[in-house]
Amino acid sequence: MKGFFVTGTDTGIGKTYFTLACISALQQAGYKTLAMKPVASGAEWIDGQLRNEDALLIQQTLNHAVDYDLINPYAFAAPVSPHIAAQQAGVEIDLQHIKTCYQQFSESAEFVIVEGVGGWLAPLTDQLTVADMAATLALPVVLVVGIRLGCLNHAMLTAQAIRQTGLSLSGWVANVLQPAPTSEQIDYLSQSLGMSPLARLAWGEHSVVDYHRLIKLTA
């Protein structure tokens, strides 16, 4: 089993967009692929259950029937920081429960993609952050960078924090968020991070990710 953890330089930066593109690429290549978004704030009540839009998109993209509660163990109604949403709901986010859900996936899939919430240090509790969740799962990390003004600082700080956690920054993605010259920014990040982007995405465009490069992430 292979897999990776998707994080981003911020919230709303394209993590789910990239995750869905990865699922499609790996499934089309014949790999049994599962994905999860363990924590999601900003959910609606559907048939008596809280459901997050991003997690539902993941569930719909998978070509295997998967229990929603495995994809998204912690869904919160309030569209706020996860630790605040959890406190308001009276719920304690348990990383071991997330790991158990991940292990169930890993027993039946060739690839498991785990999407984080917010940025790398987004708090899950008063003591835990997304970085702790990634460290618990011990997966290589892919960083989605929203290419816009200010992204160089955000990307370099996040890359530094990932490496300080002791995890491998195995790839990054350039997600173009505004119609402006971006090649210089992407070139700078490619040089500074020591690798070219896995993919260059853009809002509103159909994006294809090279599954060969995804497989190499965990080789």
C-alpha cells in the first residue's frame, strides 16, 4: 500500500481539487484508490447526518462504495477552525481513531490519499495540529501552494515546518488562483524546494495529474 498526505499553505487553497485529480488519475491507471478527509468544519445536515461538501466529493469520486464516516470521521457544522468547531460540538478529536480509519482503508487499497484541513499548523485541539495528524499517519507530504501574491513566503514557511516535523516533503502542487504572471513564482519555488511541481492546476479547468509521478512519491 502506498499513499500520501495532502496539505496546503492555507484553507481554500485547492487541497480537495488536487485530491480529486489524484483519485481520478490513479483509478484510471487501474489502482484501487481510497481517500479520506479526517476532519472537516463546515458541514450541513443531510438525512440527519452532518456531511461536508469536500468529503462528499471524495466519496462520489471513488469507484468503490465507502462508508462516509470512514472518509470523514469528524464533521462539524460551524465553518470555523477545527478546534473551535470541535469545542462547540463538545467533541474531542482523537488521532488514534483517525489512524484506525486510515488502517481500515490501507488494508483494502493500493493507494490511500489523506487530505488535511486548513494549513499545516491548523489547530485540531488546544494541543494538537494538522502536523500531529500527519505525523501519526507517517505519510509522505504533498504541499498545495496557491499561486498568488504572498505565496512564496507561505510556501517556504510551510515547507520548513513540514521538514521540522520530521516528515518528508515529497512533492508540491502549483494551483494558480489569480490571472497574473506566475511563471517566476513557480520557478522560484521549484528551485527553493528542490523539485518541480507535481502538477499545475487552475480553478475552473479540468486538471490531469500524471499518476507515474504520484507512484514515485512513495517509491
